[in-house]
Amino acid sequence: MLEVKSVDLHYGAAIALRGVSLVAKPGEVTCLLGRNGVGKTSLLRAVTGAHPVSGGSIVWEGADITRLPTYERARRGIAWVPQGRDIFPLLTVRENLETGFAVLPRRERRLPDDVFELFPVLKSMLRRRGGDLSGGQQQQLAIARALVMRPRLLVLDEPTEGIQPSIIKDIGRVITLLRERGGMAILLVEQYFDFARQLAQEIAVMDRGSIVLQGRREELDEQDVRRRVSV
Ligand SMILES: Nc1ncnc2c1ncn2[C@@H]1O[C@H](COP(=O)(O)OP(=O)(O)OP(=O)(O)O)[C@@H](O)[C@H]1O
Ligand SMILES: [Mg+2]
């Protein structure tokens, strides 16, 4: 399980996270909600190691990973689907997927079949350039690329942002399937409560760098959550 303990994060003198604590357990979707600019991506940077924390600690599978570099966290099974997808536009779909091999031992470097069961559209597009895919297809590719690493923690930053409703549904189905298989903790950042509510077991709401509301989905007051996330 992932334990974020009282984490502070700064950009220069500006504080982006203040004493944030959060837990993500295997077999569950933990959703972090919040409006624009409240610090959601910053928390994911702290978890993945993309930005150093200035206080607190991050524990993964019982080990303190607070000071480990990004690649070492990736090797330990933490995969990140970044906001805006960050597909390599000039690489083919296959090559984009194969970038996930970097953290795997050589004998495990093959594309798992289930990636194409989860995202059938990618199978017919293996030779296309990433940049030629639609936004929704790129999002699916970004998730598939993360799954190639066979992660035990999957971190997704606003996977529904700018995506058409039919593909949002597909992505929701995939997230639920991955959760039901067990063994994987999923940390999902969202701005849309309706998407989060369908998928999450645990919900945390962030405002100006702090968690302001947290609990099991069925225990949270829906109106209260909506008031804090709606724009
Ligand atoms: N690299 C950076 N340098 C300086 N300030 C930053 C940097 N990245 C983010 N910030 C600031 O930190 C705060 C939190 O940003 P963050 O990207 O974590 O928010 P967010 O909740 O992910 O927003 P969004 O919903 O728009 O993605 C914002 O005020 C933002 O302007
Ligand atoms: Mg963000």
C-alpha cells in the first residue's frame, strides 16, 4: 500500500502542498478530487518522485521511498499516467508502449496480451505515430504504456480531461476491471465527481494544497463534495 505522510512540497518559495496525508490500498481506487490549481498534480509528483518534497514522507510497500529517484520508484512498480498524456508524437504506438520496458528485466520485455484486450483499438494502430492518434486514443495509449510496466501502483492524472464521453466510459470500465483483478492500487486524480463516484472506494478532496475532506465514498456527504469541487 501507498502511504503519503504529512507531505509538504514547494516550488521555490511558493508552497503547493501542506501536510498532505493519503493512503491508497491494493484492490481499491482512491480518488483525489479538487479544482484547478489546488495541488493534485503536485501530489502525484511527490509520489512518483518528479519533484522533491520539503517535508513528510512517502512509504510504498513498507519501504520509505521519499528520497528515491523516479526510475527507482518505477522499478518498484509505480507507474504514472501524466496529465496531458505525454505521448511521444513521433514514435509509433508500438514504440510508445515499448518505452515501458525500460524498468523491466530483459526476459519480461514483451507486450502483455491483456493490454490489447483492455484497449482493442491500439492493436490495429501499432504502426501509427502517437501524434496521429485522437486525444482519446492517446489517453488509452498512455494508460496502456503504464500497464506494460506491470505496475502495482497506477497513478492517473485527470484521464478524462478533454476526452469524448464514449472513451471516458471505456476508460472507466478499464479502471474498474484493473481494480477487480486485485493486486493493484489505483490513485486517480479527477475534477469530475461523477466519474470519481462511479469508480472510487476512497475519496479525498483537496483545496489550496491541503486535504479538506476524506472518507469512504458511501460515507461522504455528496453535496459537501460537490460544493468543494464544482467550478
Ligand atoms: N513547476 C511549477 N513551478 C511553479 N509553480 C507551480 C509548478 N507547477 C505547479 N505550480 C503551482 O502549484 C499549484 C498547484 O499546481 P498543480 O499543478 O499541482 O495543481 P492541479 O490541482 O493539478 O491543477 P489542475 O487541475 O489545473 O491540473 C498551482 O498554484 C500552480 O500554479
Ligand atoms: Mg493537475
